Amino acid sequence: MKNKTLFLLVLALALISFQCKSTKPGSMYDKDLKEGEFIVNQLNDKQITGHELTFIIDANEKRISGQSSCNTYGVSYEINENGVLDKGFVIATKMYCDNKMKLENEFIKAVGDFIKFEYAEEETKLNLFDEEGNKLIELQKK
């Protein structure tokens, strides 16, 4: 009986250890951005409605661009062997729009800060994460 209890304890610890290893940052993220057009559903844990925030991936040119509520933006990227994005500076047009600049600045910052990504729901959603694994942006395919 003692051996059976010891065996079950070791098995439980092994399963817990395996589960913890599979959820470490870097293991759950995708390693290839696919061509597509998305709209922003969520930004820093806030639902986004009534604003035109878009995210367009040009995988051939390795470029991300879109509409940031008032202005347009763009950034080039490379993906290293660990699936981490190395981006250039995010560039944007400089028009001022009443009641849109706070959201736009927050969005542009999040685009600049994300370095990991994960497709979900049969690639109809794309989640963008920062270095610590915090979800910054949730995108829905158009």
C-alpha cells in the first residue's frame, strides 16, 4: 500500500511538473505571422467598440500597418528562431483628432511593445503579448 501511495505521489508531481513546463512563456506562442486583416476587439483589457483600429499583416514584405483611429501606422518586423518579434520603430501620420488621441496613443504603444503572438479559434483571432506575457491586444479577423 505504501508503494502504491508513493507511486501515485510521484506520478502526480510528474504531471504537475510537465504541465508547468508546457505553459512557460515562449512555448504557447506561434512562430509565424500569417497574411491577414484584423480589427481590434480588446486593448489592454478594455473592449474596443466604435473605433476603427485595424491591423494588417503583409507577411511577404514583413510589414504590419493599419488605421489607428485617426491616423495610419506601419512597422517592419523580423521573427527570430524563438518566435519573438524584432520590430523597427512604429511610424504614423500626425493628424490630430478630438476625442481619439488617448486611445490612438495607447494602441500605437501596444503595437510597439508586443513581441509574441498567438492565433486562436481556428486563426480567426490573434492575440499579441508583451515580454512578460501580458496580453496587450486581441484582434478579430475581418
